[in-house]
Amino acid sequence: MTDDPTLRIQISPIPDGIRVEVSGESTYANTVAYWRAIVSEAKLRHPHNLLLIDHTSGDALSADEWQALVATLVGTGLESVRIAHVKPNGLEQLEYCELHALEAGLTARVFYDENQAQLWLRHGER
């Protein structure tokens, strides 16, 4: 995990999936930690959808960091999960996450609005 006491991860079931809310400092270690928690939960629940509400703050991860993170997610079972990553306070560099995820075969989109993310999870193209 991470030694950062500010990192908070809250996971709850939603229809057809899981909702994850994270807050704390935006660091590579924290991001890896919450994605590891997501992978563990996905292995238990086998969700179709993942709604990630990201309230982390601080410097955005770089494109290289997003690419390294996405590479660790390949083969974890998330390939069958539709992922909506919501960053309400601004997307920052999150577009890189979406691009690398798509290149790796994951179905993922980034949003700044939770309602739009929920709509995409229910009705968006696969």
C-alpha cells in the first residue's frame, strides 16, 4: 500500500458494479495503492462497471506515470470492466490515463461530471 495517512479509499456496491471514492494527495504511490484496492475488490465482486470518484489533490501524474500504472493493470481482470474515472476538480493530465487504458485494451473514459459518467456507464458505447 502506501504510508500516506491522507489517502482515503471508500468502496461501495452500485447496481451492476462498484463505486470507489478516493481522496488524499495525488502521488504515484497513492494512485497505485487505490488501483490495487480496486483490483482486489473487482476480483471479489466481478463488477460490470466501475465508477471511480477521484478527489485527490496535488500535482497531476505525468503521462509516463499513467502509462506505467496502466501497464500494471493489464491482466488483472479489469479488461471486462467498464471504467468511468471522474475527477470533479479538473481532469489535469487524466486524459493520458484514458489513452493508455484504451491502448491496453481497457474500456475506460475520464469525466469531470459524475452524472455524465453514470450515463456513460449505463448507456455509452462499448
